[in-house]
Amino acid sequence: MFTGIVQETGTVESIQPTSKSIRLTVRAGAAARGLKRGDSVAVNGCCLTVVTIAARGKSKLLQFDVLQESWRLTNLSCVRPGSGVNLERPLRASGEFGGHFVTGHVDGMGKIVRWEKSGADHVLEIAAPANVMRYVIRKGSIAIDGISLTVAGVKKKTFRVWIIPHTFTATALRERQVGDAVNLEADLLGKYVERFLAGRR
């Protein structure tokens, strides 16, 4: 379980296809401290398991085996060596809860249709698939590339969020452009409510 508060922007070092998966290597600093083989890390909001850890100066190289389905259904398939990716370690029971409950299971990919500066902030509008839009409500929460954000406005096929300067500089959103794909995870609460009501009917 994650909270959508990105700890660090890691850098993709290499992408190596294997017979069963894609070996993704990411260079990380603070997010790698105390990390062990077998631990989970959210990479652009996608929960992955660390398979190897190697020292690289003051940083560490984290390797993940990404299943072909996860590769196909997330924007990890769009990254290249040098790309920034959002990293978050799982929530500790004693940790600070600053965002919302994020599972690391991506519901679908959205497409950036508007991405522009507005005063000191940025406005980000995303076209999302119907299976995600059904859970999007104004002032509700959504995870975009693993970042917990508040929905500012909702249309039939798109929704809008505001990005404050800190979020812009501290995450990989600063690399995004109109037309880029982003990973989306709808708020878990809405899914449970829908399931509960369906059972009652």
C-alpha cells in the first residue's frame, strides 16, 4: 500500500527484454536507502518488486522484472534510458499518511490533452478511459503516475488537476508533454462502494 507521495524521481538506466519479462533498471538515491531484494517500490504508480540492488557511487541501481502485461498496460513501455520515473516506498504502519490509499495497481492509461502554466501553478487535463472516469469526482482523489492529486474539474471524458510548483519540480511530471501517456489509479474507496451497492442490488 502506498500514499501517492512521491519520494524521489529516479532515472531509467536500461531496459532489457528477456524471455518472460522486461528487466528495468532504475538509478535511485533516497528512495533506495535500506531497500532489500524482494521489497516493493511504486514506479510511476506501478507496484514492482526489486530483484537486484547494486551500488553506483552515491546512488543505487534497482532492477525490476516487469511482466509483459504490466509493460503493455502502463506507460513504463514509453520510458527510455534517461527518463525520469516517480518512486515511492510502501507505507509503514508508523509512517505519515499524506496522500490517499494507493495500491500500485494501475487501472488504465490516460492521455494528456492540456498541460500549461497558469500563474505559479500548472493545469493538467487528462483524457481517461471509461473504466477510470466512472470513479472520478470533483474534489476526489486520483493517482497520476503514482502521484496523489485532487480532481479540480470533471467533464464527460476528461478531468483536470492543478499542479503546484513543488509537485512539478519534485516529480517526473516536469518531463511530460501534451499527448503523453500517464498511469491512472482511481480511488480505492469508490471501487469498494460500487461493489457493495452492486451486491445489495
